[in-house]
Amino acid sequence: MVAAYLYLNGALFALFAIWCTLAPARTARALGYAALDPAGRSEYLVIYGGLQLGLAVAFFLFASNGVWHRIGLLSALSLYAGVVAYRAITLWIVGPVPALTWAVATLELALLVAASALWLTRTP
């Protein structure tokens, strides 16, 4: 079950990295960025392409070796705890936001809840 969760994370990060890399202007607009100058486009591609791809590789590695499942879950908990906290605060402060932002927020929360459940029910 932990491996499946970690593979799912890897797949989601890989898909998002590819989507944002191949269609940066469209995905940036869908995520609320009105326009990207050259520096902004570079930063967008680095974070939404490169960082997401790096996270995908890490989660695939965590999933591929049972010894790494625990660190994979800890990584997911750390990552999603920060992301969900910031997402909740920004949704409260800056709303209203587009539907895609709510969809991403829902997915992030679901991934945090799943990681928490797996962590609490895992065998030491």
C-alpha cells in the first residue's frame, strides 16, 4: 500500500512536470499567473518543471525499495504539511481563486491525509 501511494506521487509529479514544461503559458494562466516575462518563464519552468520532475524521481525511488518507504512517507508528510498549510492560508487571504486551484488544493489535502493514514497504520 505504501509503495502504491509513493508511485502515485511519483506519477502525479511527473505528469505535472511534463504538462507544465510542454505548455507553460497555458498552465501558468490556468494556475493564475497572468503573464510571464522571460525571468518568470524561467522560474516557472524550473519550479513547475524541474522541481516537480525531481520530486517524481525521488518518489519513484522511495517506492521502488521497501527500505525507503518510511523516508518516502516522511518526505510526503513534510512536503504536504507545508503545502497544505500555505494553501489554506492563501485560499483564506486571497480568494476567490480559479477552479483548478481548488482542484489542486483538494488533491494536496487528499495526499496529506493518505500519507498520515499510512504513517499511523504502518507496521514498525
